[in-house]
Amino acid sequence: MRWLVGWSSVAASFGTVGAVRAPGTAGAGPASSRPSSHPSADDESLTVHPVGSQLLWGDPDPLWAVGDWRPDEVRVVSVDPFTRIAVLGCCGASDEELRVGLFAARGGALRHLTAWSGSYTAVVQAGRRVTVVGDLAGARPVFYTPWANGTAYATAALPLADLIEAQLDIGHLAALLACPDVPEALRDGTPYAGVRRIPPGHALVLREGSREITGYEPVASLAVAAPQLDAERAVDGVRDALVEAVRARLTAPRHAPETVPPDPGPVPGMGPADRRAARGAPVPGIGADLSGGSASATLALLAAGLPGVPGTVLGHGTGAGERLLAVTFNDLTAEGPGGDAELQRAGAIAANPRLHHVVVAAGAEALPYADLDSGPLTDEPGPSLVTTERHRRRLAAGSADHFTGHGARQVLDAHPARLADLLMDRRRRDLLRPVAALAKVEGPSAHSLFVPLTVYRAARRLARTPYRAGIEEAAARLMDGRFDEPGARSTGNAPVTALDASLAALSWTRPGPAARWLTGEALAEVSVRLQGSITRPSSVQRPGEARARAALARAAADHRVFEQAAEVRSQRLHAPFLDNQVVRASRTLPEALRVQPGARAAILRAVLAGAGIRDLPPGWGATSHASSAVAARAGLRAAIGDLIALFDAPLLADAGLIEARVVRKALRAAAEGEPVPLDGLADLVSTELWLRRLISRRGTCWTGTAAPRQRAVAGGVPPRRAL
């Protein structure tokens, strides 16, 4: 886990504290004093600094990089001792471009800091003003908390919770389970009381301890659509942005794993790649997922075809022209033709001579919910905690720098609520193809004849529903325990179809899949949160645009938890679809293009064609989530005993969020094959696992004579307060 942390306090708290320097930095320039929880000008011995930190600059507004950062991932460009910029992560800008961005940010033009290729966090110091810029998607979040007559900030919430010895925010956990993709319910909170998060597309500006959160990206109006490019120019922009995002990783210095366990020698039935994966060591060089889907295949083909650094300084990763290692996960427990088709497409793509294909096969030992007792403590809970072992096996067979297609669906696809945006613009003809595709999925039946009218009515209802009315309606549904969206069919025990999902998404907000198992008290508190958001000022967007941005923010947050949960030592995961320039270019795609069936595959096909790659296998762009659902149910069935034991005395019940008996009944029903929302059960299990790991945690992120003497949530799960 890697993060940066710093703070800004009033000048008076530093003026007379003189002689304390940063540990391990002799003669580091200005005195590196640290404010304590109770700073005193008469006590020069009070210091606090993060464990395992690297000081980037000192007082009066210090900044540290913490964790296993690579040397090229931490860059500091200075103009004078108090005008400088720090960029942490993968950034394709040169030092001169960083210097130009520093001058632009000093004048208030923060958007310049988000225009470079790559995924990074930028911190600018101009005198006593410190600016920390978050990204557009939310994969590089920024957190802050009041502390020591000022404000402390970090790119991880847990260190700040340690710093202020925070307790759990049970209300935020309830909102995370009830409405995970509703910003009005989550607000700017975190699971730790007192620690806040800046929204995506915003920056945190600190001036001598005072703070301001400002947006750097224009927001679309509710009444008037933003000017849109024509489809061809917009796709060209996505292609250029995606190519630059991949090139930024390829031109960065290559790295070999720091510590590679010794190879035990030949093992019957295991090749060198299998033995390396069993030891948990990635391969030096560049690699990529190759699942057979269009997103991962696009990144693999682009990375294989673009010029880059051929290997590490020690010569690793240059043999036989195998510049890119493509990894495909083969689930031996999967049934049905869907998984075989994906494997065949992956094999056809891997026939490219610039790719070296590795298939990682796993059976029941890599099903979801396997080996729940192991795994690191992540910054926040996330659904990937129940699939950690599955992902870690695949990533351990990958490279030191590994591409993944996470975020492509949320960035490129059209959220169903965008149909309402088209109606607001009086573009009814653009609804014909998407509603016809839904009717085709329903199959030939009497009901399919009414699908276009049903979808049109739901989209028109959303287009005519004001923002305030939509939030009030969602709050009322939570209070009453009604989880079916207006206009959606009552599914009962039948499986949810694509039409049902589309109709449910045609609303300003919707409850999460785990909401049906929360207690009435927890749902009432989330309802109060929603009602309270109506009175606060907000940038009201068009319904489709708002829902799409919320879905992207949720996916980016889940990806960040995935990175931490499945982390392999000496490996970096790269998700170019979540980069600023790719997100920004994708937002220029016309809504009429987005809502067409197969739009994502068509856009990525055009991206590859622009890069000179046109020979794609049959079935390119086919989407199939059936295999993951089958694996989730099989894993739940195999681990039902452990899951029932997990919810014998759950911490979620102690906090008043669930009734253990109800969740155990739902787990047994899902294991027996009943149509229970598996995503909701995964959310409950992952949150319970995260709570147990957090409560059993020992130690703190801080050291020094003024460091916190107890860890975050030292008091455990606080009892539930009555509303």
C-alpha cells in the first residue's frame, strides 16, 4: 500500500518551534518540526511522522511519500524553496511540462495538472498555499481531516483515522450497503468518523490550515446539453488518449521484482510460469490481462504494438521478442459455452507474435469466498475482498507492470438513464435501436411487443422528474422498504432480465442489492441522509450524466480496493481507462452513439483500427457476465459453512445494520440455488470481513513522541444510536 500524507497549519503554530528535523534526513534544509495533537511552542520534543516515510519537503507544510514507491514514481520539481510540485504515480509529463503546470496552478488554473497522460496525484506548494488535485474518476482519491489547528490530508483514509484516533462511522457503512452508487447518501464521508473525501474532479486547497474544495471540471447543465463533437472526432480523441495512456506506461523505466524466491526446480505438471506464480513473484517487464473481452484485449494489443522500453536495466524482459505477457484465467469449475468462447477469443488474440500467452488454470481453490481468513487490510471495504484469492493467482502469473481493463464499461458504455437525456434533447429517434435491442433480448413473446413502450415511458418519467423529487422518492422507498423501481416489473423469484435492470436504472437513485437485508433503523438513517442532501447546494446535472458519473466513481473506488486486496509485491496494476485524459475524452462521445447496442466494442474496434490493428477474432466485443455469476454461486455453495459461521455473531449486527438470522437464511437460500442477489451478499460478506480485520489490527501508521498511542477504532464497533 502506497500513499502520501501532509498537512497545513496556521503559521503561529510553527513560528517558535525550531530545531526538530525529519528523522533520517540530516541537514534537510528548513527545520522539519511536526505539530502534535496539542502543539506547544515551548516544547520542541513533540514530533510525529508516518512510519516508513520519505520526506519530500519540510515545514511549514510538510509532505511525505509512504510505502514502496519506485524512484521514478516520485518526482519533485522546484522553482524556489516554497514554489514546487510533487507528482506521485505514473505521469507522462516531462520536467519542463511539470514546471509549466506549476506556474499555471500557481495562477489558479488547476485543470492543467490533470491533462497529462498516466495515473498520478499532484501536490503544488506556492508559498503557504498547498493544492492537492484528485482525479476525474476517483481511482486516486484525496482525504482530509481537521487536525492540530489546521488540516491533514492523504491519499488513504486509514492513516488519517490513525492520526485523529477516529471511530467508525456506522452511518456511512449503512449508506455504503444501502446505496453504494448514490453520492447523495455517501456524501463526502468515509468509514472513519471525521475523515472526509474530496469528490472526483475536485481539488483540496489549503491556506495556513484553512481549506477549500474547488472543482476544476465544467459540469453539464440540467436544461441544456453541452456541445458535442461528431462521433468520428470523438472516437479519434478516445483513441489518442488511450494510446497516450498506454505509451506513458511503456516509456517508464522497467522494474524487476525486488526479491524473487528461488525456483525449487522442475515440478511434474508445472512449467516455469506456473512455478513462478506459485511462489508469488511477477515476471519482469510488461504484461496484461487477456480475458477474451474487448477492453483487456485492446490494452494488450496496444501495448504489444507500441514502442517502449524493451526491458529492465538488468536485461530482464527482452528475450525472444516477448515484450508483453498476456495472462488468461481459466476457471476449471465454469460450466457452459460462455467461458470456452472467451478462452478461444483470447487464444486467437494471443496468436500475435508480440504476445506471450500464459493460461492460469484454477479450480475450487480459487472460487469466490475461498480462503477468507487471509488477505490484507484495505483502506475501505469493497466487493473484491471475497475474490482476493482468485485475482491474486492471476496477477502473480503476470508482470511487474500489468495492464487491466477495469473501468472500460463505466467510461465508454451508456448508462440506461442517458435515454432520459436524449428525451430532454428531443432526440426520440436515437431511442429506437436500444429499445429494439432490449425487445430482442426478451425473445419472441407477447410481452416483447410492449418493451419499446415500457422503456419509453420509464425514460420520459425520469426526464420529467426534477432532481429534488427524485431524491425524495428514493428516501421514501428506503423508509418503506420498497426496493423495486417504479415502472419495473415485479420479479419475485424469477431471475432479473436485462429489461428489468434497465427499467430499474431509469431513476435518479436506486437502492443497492444489499439494502433488502438491512434493518429498518439503518434504512431510516440512510433515508434521512438522502432527505438532508436536498437542502444542501449541489451541482444538479442531467439524470443520465449524473448516474453515469456516480457509477464511474463507484467502480473507481472498487478498483482501488481491488488493488490493495490483491496486491502482489513488486507489481503495479495499470487501469488506463480510469486515467484523466481517457475519462475526459470519453465524455465527448455523443450520447446517441453511447446508447447504441455494441457501442463499446465498436469504439474499441475503431481505436485498434486507428493503431493499425484490424484482424480481430470472431465474437469480438461479446459480453458475458454469466460465468462470473456461476462462479460466485459455486463459491458460495462451497464455503457456506464458513459463511454461516462468519455471521453467527457478526459485527454488522452489533452495529445495528443487519439481523444475523436474516442474512444466514439468505446465504442458505443462495447456496441452494434460489435467485438471491449475489452482489448484495458479496457486499455484506466483504464489509463483515473488513470490519473484523480492522478491529483485530494492531499498531498505527504513525511514530514519534507525539504519535497517537492507540490505533483507529480502538474502541471497536460503537453501539447503535437510536434515531
